[in-house]
Amino acid sequence: MRPALGGLAGIGISNLMVQLRAHVDDLRARATADVKDKAQTFALVAGLALLAGIFALLTVLAGLAVLYVVLAERYGSVTALAVVGASTAVVAVLLLVVAMQKMKSPKPAKAAPIGGFTQSAADLKSNAVNATLDSAVTTMRSGSREKVLGTLALAVVLGIVMGRRG
């Protein structure tokens, strides 16, 4: 009777490992799809922002050209170029002042974690381990013998696998 139980336990553990592998593969596939989707969205937004910046620059250049044409008709081309150059110099100085003020301002405190997105990888791993341990303790206290043996076998197998990965 003992060899039959050993064979059944082996089948149960292998079935459990197959289910665990399928679950891990499903989680990996969903995470990969989510990352790809976010990367595509980010690339689209970055491309659109770059185009918006280019068109804003073209608009500023057109405005400077109009300013030059209007001033050249009234005051001559040298005066018009001087005014256009002075206006671009004033804008450059203002942007530099704003940049220097931003460098001097204190850095804001880190935002509190929202939904676990700003947690470190160590915190996420710790939370997952704690949840697994709580589940195992509950199974050990109130589970049937099959569940207890399955949990122990799974803990041994996962310990071996995780020990090899370092």
C-alpha cells in the first residue's frame, strides 16, 4: 500500500507543478503584453510631443519673420534685425533664469506608493512571500493530509528551484 501512495503523491506533485508552470507562464505572458502595450503608448506620445515641438518652433520662426518684415518696412532692415535678435535674446535669458530657479528649488518628497506601483522590487517580493507563507500556514493548520503533503512538497520543490537561481 505504501508504494501506491508514493506513486499517487508523485502524480499529485507533478500535476501541481504543471498547474504552477501554466500559471507562471500565463502571468509572464500577461506582464509581457502589458509592458509592450505601455511601451507602444509611450512611443506614440513621445512622437506626437516631438511633432508638436517642431510645429511650435516653426510657429515661433514664422512670428519672428513677420516681425522682421513689419519692422523692416518701417525702420529699415538693420533695425528690424536688431529688434528680432534682442527679442530672441530676452526669451533665451528668461528661459535660463527659469532653469536656474528650478535647479535651486528643493526636490519634492517621494510620492506615497499608489497601488504598489512605486514599491521596490524587494517590497513586492517580500509581500508575495508573506502571502504565500500565510497561505501555507493556513493549509497546514486546517487542511487535509493531502493538502499538507502537497504544500510541503511544493515548498521543497520551490526551495530547490529558488536556491538554484541564487
